[in-house]
Amino acid sequence: METMFRSAGLLMLAMLLAGCGYHVAGSAAHIPAGVRTLAVPIFVNDTQSYHTEVALTDAVIHELNTRTKYRIVSADNPADADALLRGTVVDENIAPLTYDSTTGQSSSYLVTITAAVVLKAGDGQVLYQNSQYTFRQQYQSTQDLASFIQEDSPAVKRLSRDFAQALVNDMLESF
């Protein structure tokens, strides 16, 4: 009987120590507690697309400033930062999505951007890395040439906000 109680007690202790997999948001951060400052240089653009790297970088800095306690320092001197977040725009593709049956012209497009990011501590240790962030954003094209507005740039900005939110979530949450 005593052996059964001892076994049951050990089993309960093991279950308590194992937990159920849930945790408080922010408690499983990839970023060590000693990191207080981050440097975020302009992302590298390995594509032929113009200014996408700036939109992504600006969105990430804005998201870090508004949602975290980290101070973003100048990327000109990354040695002043506790950690360095580097990004690369790996691919950008704009493809027709729908067509106007009367004119045969594209009426909407899908922009797809793939980016890679790596967050490194001051000692070079990789704190977070993802080489396959892929985001898509649809936009409508203007058929009237007199009132033509280039819509791909606003689509990239919307996509950049989505990317930044996902990146900061992933860096902070470890899910």
C-alpha cells in the first residue's frame, strides 16, 4: 500500500513538473533578459524591386518600438547594441491574379515577398533565425489610364506591416 502511494506521488510530481505546455505570453522569449538595445540596419535587397527593403525595415523598427521594451539604436554602429537584427529580401514576385473578361487585362495582382532574418547577440550567438518568411498581398489595378495610380507600393507597405507583426511575435513568443 505504501509503495502504491509513493508511486502515485511520484507520478503526480512528474506531471506537475512536465506541465501542460501552456505558458504566459512573453515568457518563452528568444531574446535573453540582458538584451536592452537592438540595432536594425536596412535590410539587404537581393531582388530587382525598388525600395522593398526600406518598407520592411521601417515596419520592423516601428513594430519593435511600439510593442517591445527594447531601445532601437543606430545601425551605423551595431557594436553599441546588445543584439543585431539583420534581414534580407530574398524574393519579390508580382503576378496577375484576376482578369477583366471584357478587356482581357489583369484587374488584380498578388505581390509575394520572401525574407530571411537573423537576430544575433553581441557575442555572435544566434538568438532567432527564420529564412522563409513569405507574405502575400493582393491589390487592384486601375483600368482608367487618366486616373492611374500605382498600387503595388501601398500593397508592399501593408505586407510589410504584416511581416513586422509576425516577426516580432515570433521573436518574443517562441510558439
